[in-house]
Amino acid sequence: MAELSVVIVTIKDEDEILCLPKFEESDFDDYEVIIRDDEGIAKARNEGVREAGADKIVFIDDDAEPIDGYLQAAANVLEDEYVVAGKVIHPGEGVISRMSSHYPTGNKSQYVEGVVGCNMGYRREVFETVGYFDENFLWGHEETEFIERVKKEYPVYYEPEMGVVHPYADGIVDYWRKQYRFGPADIYRAKQNEKTDRDIIKELLNPMWYFNSDPRTLPVYVIGSICEAVSRVQAIRQ
């Protein structure tokens, strides 16, 4: 049995998955890779957990490139911690890089409040205790809802040595496309929080919902917010 199971959710061919060559170059070899292409990211993550042979399980996106020592760092930190948020670095600079401020990029190990789905790790006991990812999330927010349940039982530890380079979006158009895809998950999350359709529409009618405080990213952000709003309305009507 491997010490570490790496779960990758993708619809790409194996030779297009960026992290695999880096793993093969690693000095750490006590790991297995599980690739899932189930319909719905939450279901794919869950099936990956069920298939995993190790008690230490990490999730990494197919377009994330791990830094040197990633596998060893993941195995080490999950020896003592039950939930781990890894470091995430957006490549390059520019508008999209400035809009990835939610990425954890610090160099200090510490307890934090959340995880980013492209780079996170759990001990198997976590799933046995709190359950699995909510499979009603087909894309987006599944890790946010899951970590809210997890934090009631376990602290979340941030480990910068378990780091990846991962683009929040490949460009402005890709960012807009990504914001549009959030609509169904946004509505499902709102309903979980007992918001009505009327509450959601009222929120979307507030002009301030479409703005942020950074003038360098404001035009891109506004259009992205409009894309997300349109998707929310469409999700409500379905």
C-alpha cells in the first residue's frame, strides 16, 4: 500500500496532465496516482477517495504544477495534520494574477480558515467522520462547502512546502468563462443558506455587487460579475 494517494480530476488525456512528469522526477516514490473523469467534480473527488489505497490523500488539479519536494512535503504534513491547505502560486503577473488574491501564498506554516480545491490534502479519517463532497456540486464551491463541515471537527493547516503553480484562469476570456460557470453552484449554495430566489435577485440588482476596490482589475471584474449574474438567473429559471 502506498503512503500517499494523489487524486486528479480531469477529462484530459494522461499526457496532458502537468503534474505527472514532476511526480515521476521526484525522489519520493511511495505514492499512487488516481485519475477520475466522473461527471461532476464532487463525485469524481469522492470516487477518488474511495479508490485511494492510502490514508493520506491529496487533490491536485490537472493544470497545477507541483514545486520540488511536493510529494514528500504532503506525506510529512499529513503525518501530523488531518487537513492541509497547500500553497498556490498564480504564474506570471497581470490582471488575472491580481485577481487570484484568495490563493494562499505565504511562506509560514500556520492554521488557516480554508482550502483551495486545486491543492489540498486530508487524512482518510476526515471523510469517515464528516462524510464526502456534496455531489450536487457539478462544478465549483464543492471544497468550500466541504471545508465548512470539516472545520467543525478538524483544524486546517497551511503548508507552503506543499506548493503548486496554478493559473486561476488562462486569460481574461477564460476568467469570464469561469465566472459564468459558477452560476448553478452559486444558486445551490444560496439555497443551502436558506436564501430565496427573491433574495438572490435582490442581491443581483444591487450595483455594488458588480464592483471591486481595485481599479486595475475593475473592468475585467465587472464583466465577470455580469457573466456570473446571467448564469445565476439562468440557473434560477431552470
